[in-house]
Amino acid sequence: MIGKVARRGSRLGGLLAYLFGPGRAEEHDNPHVVASWLGPDVGDDLAELQAMMRLPLALATHPPDKHVWHCAMRAAPEDRQLTDDEWAQIATDVAARVGLDAGDGTAACPWVAIRHADDHIHIAAVLVHEDGTVEAARGDFWAVAKARHAAEDRYGLRPTGPTDGTAPSRPTRGETEKAARNNRPVEPRVSLRQEVRMAAAASASADGFVEHLDNAGIVVKLRYSTVNDDEITGYSVGWPGDRTADGHQILYGGSKLAKDLSWPRLQQRWDIEPADGNPWQATTAAADQAIAELTADPSHAGDIAYTLADLLDASAWAQERRRTGPWHHAAAELDRHRRPPASIGPAARSLWAARRAIVRTGRSGDGGDAAAAALRLAALLIVLSHQHGSTATTAAHLLTTLGHPAPQSTPHTRPRRRPTGGHLTASYSPLPGTPPHNAHRAR
């Protein structure tokens, strides 16, 4: 289930008119109220409902300008169709968790839940209680997330990932608008995350990681310990020519791109010894070990998914380099579950060891062994799908297409300094007027 909290506004009438109306493309079907602060029966007069909801604003000493709160709750496509009563329970739980309506007879914020489709509802509210008290609704995003997880458990819906702050940071509005002004296909934060992740997948050490970023034409700034001058404690990256209005280079720290791209997390990967022997046979063995561990103890799904995503990245680099293909697509599908776990179990460490072995070889290897490994990884992804839903299933399907060896990569001589194309990278050439880039490292 998805719970999306919209930006707060001031036009309650416009919001209600849209929710009860036909929609922008006549997509709304039988709009009706399923729950409210007064119960499900609040009448069908839109003007009267709006007037009742706005009454507390006259009692507030300083009513907020942005007093209209709006949230949408949507079930997954594969979930069963919920009844009006079930949606009413979900809406009531959201209202209680956000602070709109405790449900204990105390003054509530006027709120209403409208259903105009089979798979979702909208909740609209005025952020002033009936006694004139203003409701701040702080932490509403987290409250809605908890209500979402509770509904998934209660009604057996498809589970979604935890709301734990480990998901990659999304571009800000300013970053998006700046990318559009400069005719960039994606925001700098997104393209840098893709390049840094590829560098992490293709490297076996800190030096290899930095070299890979240098070759990709990325500005790299390393941060060193104040106690030990030779100890790297962090890094930041940026695109040449991407500067502030004052002319300063814009840089993003690894953890600002994604939690698993922080320097300590990268070092954790490099500290694992590579598996012995054929890397693809090691991958097959690691997948079998992970399947057995998951079957015995499903609680290891998080750390196995985390290290498996790294293994798929390395496999994509070895098999396809920068070309779009099943390995890259499978890695991208699993990317949203790349959440750093509290600990790494034996099977997850074996997956990492196989990844290190693949990176060490630096080439695609035997096609038959790689295809066999792909099928075992697909089987592992099917087992993971019980925890991660259709995303892992989609990734598994992509790998099962590899029933034959992937095309051999062309000899990799000298890396291009500014790569273009490919599924996991975006072209991001310097801005006009900037000099040719030489990799930057600074203490």
C-alpha cells in the first residue's frame, strides 16, 4: 500500500470538488464518503460539507494559512479489492495517528475520506480542531507510513519496504528545475548516484573506486582523518561545471546519494575476501546457500537482498559493461530494497564474496557458468519475493531470460572519460564554458 501526503493548501472547496467530481479524464467512479469525523453519513451536499469542515477556522485565534491537509492511500494492483468498511477503518486509523481525530470524544479536526475508485481513497482535513485548537500534524509522513503497514498486516496486503530513512535521497525541487533549465536528462544527484554505484560494483578497493570515478569524469574530493593523515574518512562527488550561483563546485557526500554509498559501507564491501575458484560457480553456490538460509530463517531477507543487489551490480558490469541488458535491469529492479541491514549473515557474506570474485576477474567469464548462476539467482529472487513482492519477481523473470550466455564484452582497453548511454548511467557533460576535466582530489 502507498500512502502519499500532499502539500498543504488553503482551497478546501477546490479539493472537495475534484474528489467528488468526474476527474481530469472521467476516471472517477461513484465518488462517495466512506468515513469522516462524524461517521460515514455526512450527507451528499458538497457546499454544506465544506461549510461544516470550515467552522473551526472561525474559532482559531491564529488559523494557519495552509490549513487543508490531503492524503491518498492506494492498494497495490495485485491486492484484493477492499470493502468500504475496510477503507473506513484504514482512514480512521490514519486520522488517529496523524492527530486529526483521537476517536475518544475529544474535539477532532474535520476530516472526510472519499472513495472514487476500487483501489484507493483520499482523506481531506482542516487542521483546526472543533474547539479552535490548531493541529500541527508534525510527523504526518511517518504516521501515515505506520498506518499503511498496519493495514497491510491487518488485511493481508502486499507488504512495502520499511520507512526507516535508509532510502536514497530524492532530488530537491531546485535540483529538478536546474536540470530542466540546463537540458539535463536527470538531476545531478541521480546521475551521480548511478555512476558511484557502478564504480562501487566495479571496484575491489578504495583506489579502484576513486580511479573509476576519475575515469568517468567526476570531480572527487576525499576527506581525511584529522588524526591520521593517510586515513580516508569520507568523500564527495560532483559533475564538472555544476556550480552554485557564486561559482562554487557543488558536491554530494556519499551518504547523501544513498545510505549504502557512505565510505564506511563501501569499506565493508571491500573488506570481504573474494571467493575461490570460478566466480560464477561461487555465485551459484552462494545463491544455494542463501536459499537454504532463507527457507530456515526468513528474517535474513533484508541482509540477503542488500548483498544480492551488490552482486547483481557487479554481474551487470562484468557481463554487459554499460550496455542495457537483463543483468542491469534485474539490478535496477532490486535497487529499491538496498537498505543497509543491522548485521550481515553467513549467506549474505557468501554473496559478497562471490561479488568480489567477479570484480577480481574483470571479465564476463564462461557463458555457461554465468547462465547457470543467473538461473540460481533467479530462484533466490523468487524466494525473496515472499518478502519483497513483485519487484523481486520481476528481477527473477529478467534473469531467467539468460538461458544462454550473455554476449562477450568487447575488450576493455581504456575507459571513456565521459560515458554516455547505458541503463544505469546518464550523460552529464560539463556545462558550456568549463575547461576539460582533470580528476580532482583534495585533502
